[in-house]
Amino acid sequence: MLQGFVGWPEAAARRYLEAGLWEGLTVAEMVARTAQHQPGKLAVVYGDRRITYAQLVTQSRQLALGLLELGLAPLDRAVMQLPNIPEFVTTYLALNWIGAIPVMALRAHRHAEVRHFISASGASAYFIPDTVGGFDYRTMAQEIAAEFPSLRHVIVAGQPARGQTALAKHANDAADDATQAAVLQTVRPDGGEVSTMLLSGGTTSLSKLIPRTHNDYVLNARLCAQAAGFDSDTVFLAVLPLAHNYNLASPGMLGTFYAGGTVVIATSTDTDEIFRTVERERVTVIAAVVPLIANWLNSRVPGRFDLSSLKVVQNGGARLAPELRARLRTEFGCTPQEDYGTAEGLINMVRLDADDELLLESSGTPVSEFDEIKVVDDAGNEVADGEPGELLTRGPYTINGYYNASEKNAEAFTADGFYRMGDIVRKRGRYLWTEGRRKDLINRGGEKISCDEVENLIFGLPQVSQVSLVAMPDPVFGEKACACVVLKPDTTLDFDELIAHLRGQRIASFKLPERLEVMPAFPVSPVGKILKRELRDIVAAKLEGERAAHA
């Protein structure tokens, strides 16, 4: 067992096993099981490249043997910073075949983050592309490798630099299927061993490492696929980073593989190219985020592309306003599906057959009946249904601790093992309505302003494309609210018009923004989340500049 990993209490683990939740399969074996049933079915599409399930299993096993020969071993950690290409899929599965643990870095991460991932995980290998978007990952890897003698291998999907090796050269295609299976059986990880290390949000500090086991990650993929209605006819379009939990397994790539569908990897994030792909590949499901969806709705996509295959557009990362969900349904002719959760575990999804109130307004319900959820006040006491509070959870696919982080674990988990989500929600039965981050509420002189509530109201203005309500410093109240907006083309909005609209919604006056910032675009994370911290810094700097000018 990996040192620094905190597993489930024995009684809970026994209960999940006896209930049939944990199948004892590794992630790679889950894909191989699907391949046995439909070997010739397309598993991965990337432009003109087509990979069947049988080919995917063979290619990943060949790479796994090559990585063993290179010296990688079970429980070795490997930072994976590959973009959305087929090599991402084969490398991820290859590491899982041999019990090595991929640490899922994102394409946008640079020196500071990658150093942290290598140091925190003790990684001995680092997988990178050669160049993407004009950035040379090989040069960064050379600089970082010089600082970490324990980093024995830098493996490049493309042309390697000095001291690095090419990923393609590590595939061992000499061994037959029987030999592959025999060798891989000798290093097969147990289902309770760590399969994948995901990254915590990390928008305010360096990410913590989230250890997901084979048992719980296969379950995560299975439950989310079921909640999304995935089956062998599903054609899932991966636009967002595959290294992120949402696009990897919630349901994402692994959920599609569990159900026997096809993963189409987008070759571009350009709106026209995405919907050409939808039309060409007959895509049925897209996983997206608020900024993407807002842009799509403002781009007249339905009139220019055949969207008849598209059944569902999922949204994750931040709550999609009811107005935008309704527009997806009427303008795109598909069902909006809210997907709210965390890389640490708990996933909530709105069921596709839910009534309109739930479909258009809620944040979903847990994907497992074994997910335990509580909504508590600041003292840790459960609040009544409909009352706001912090969401706590524990269950069969929610971690019991970050990797090698005892101090963080003491803060993040209750004494009885519930994970503190840090989100303010309201609960009605098992359905949830999110109201923003616990630490992100604006505290205006003791009055708490829910950013989510006010943002949804601002979305009612027809000229608003994106909105984010953030706190700005104030010498009297401590904090006041500033509305940051991105407008639709050829529209305008002034402060008086904003306030008149909000007063018309009859909300409490203390919730009204006291500043409006119209911006060309918002800063976003690698997975499309609006970086409110950066927005707050921008607004604070403007305020400071204005004060200095009037001093």
C-alpha cells in the first residue's frame, strides 16, 4: 500500500464491497472488459485517427511493457502533462496496467506548479508533449529535471530533447497477447491501491494531491455514466482537459469507456470547429463549462450546423444560470445537465428526466445512494432543509485524506470522516442548490451576499454574456460587491441600468452591487473556471489607483 495514503475505515470498506460497489477491477481492466464485448467498436476518435477498443487495449499494454522495461514499477508516481491527444489515453492506461500512478497535471501548468507536483508526489517520471501553442515543454522539463535527481525519466510525446526519450519508442510490440497478459499480471495492482492522483482546485494556493483508488474511480465512472444515460451509442466530445476529473471520469472519458461508447477528442476549442466535429461525428454529449456555453449560445451555432445528434450538454465547475439552461434546450434542442461535485469524490447530477424546476435550477443529487451528505452551520450543526449551510460528505468514492498532508487533512475532514466541501448549498431531500463557496460569500458589514444569487439575476439582462460578483475592499463595511460583466457584441450596460434591473427583482438593498466593471473577458483556470481571486485583485488595484489619483 502506498505510504501517505489514507484509506477507508475497515467497516465502511466491508460495507461497500458487500454491496457490490467496488468491483475489484483496475481502471485498465475496466476498459479491457468493454473491449472483450465489442473489440471492433471505436473507442477514440481524434481528427482522422480512429482507435478501436481492441487497438486501445493492445497499444496501452505494449506501452505498459515498455515502461516496465524502462524501469517504472508499481507505486511509482509519474506526472502526466499531456494535452488532449490519443497518447494521453494510452499513457494513462499504460501506467494503470503496471500499477504506476499518474499525477494529472494540466497543460497550462508551468514551472512552479510542476515543481510542486514532482516534490509532493515523489515522482520518478514526467510525461510531456514537445511543443503546444508555442510553448516548449522540453525546455521546462530540462530545467526542472536538473533540480530533482529522483526524476529519472522525461518522456516526450513527439521529438525529445537531450536527456529525454520519445514516448513512441517505448511501446513493446514484440510480445504476443499471452506474454503481455502474463507479464502484466505480475505487477497487477489491487483494486484498493491508488490508481490516479488528481489535483485540488488550486486557484488560491498550490494544489493538494487527491489519491483515487481503482475501486473508487471505476465506481465514480460507472455511477456518473449511469446518471448521464451513457450506453454503447454514446458519442462523447472531450473539449475540456482530459486530465481534469470532470472530463476524465465524471462521467467523461472513463464513464464513456465503462458504457462502451466512443470518445471524440476535440482538436480545437474554436466554436466552429467544435460544432463541425459534432456534425461530422454525430456527437451525442458534450461536457462544458459556463464561459464556453455562454459563448456558444451567443454564436448562432444552431443555424449553421446540424445538431440533430446532440442530446445533452453537461455543465460543471460553476453553476449554470437557469436562463442559459433554458436557452440550451430551446436553441440547441438538447437537455442541459448540471454536474456538480469535486475531484475529492462526491458527484451530484441532475437526472435527465427531472422536472423543470430541478432541471433548470438545481445542482443535482448524489449519484450514489451510499453518498452521505449533510448541510451544517458554522458550529457544525445540521440545518433544516431549505436553509443554507456548508456541504459535508463521505461515501464509497470520496477520499478520506489528501496524499501526505496530515495538517490539511485535519482542516478538511471532520472527526467522523466527513469531507468539508467548502460550498454553501441548500438541500431539499437529496437535491442540492449551490450558492457559492463558503469562503467566497461577500460579507458587507455582517450581511452575507450570495454571489450566485445576484449573478443569476444579472443574467436576466439581455446584453450580459458572462457575470461574476466579487468582493472589493471597503474601509467602512470591510467588503462591498462589485459586478464584473462581459457583454454580448455591440451592446452596452451602465451602472444605473444594472441597479434598476436588480431593484426590479425586489432583492434586499444590501445585495446590490456598488460598482460595475465591464471587461472584454474574464481570467479563467485551465479547465474554464472563472478565477474570482484574479478578478478581486483587478478590482482592488483599480480602487487603489483611483484613491491615489484623488489623494
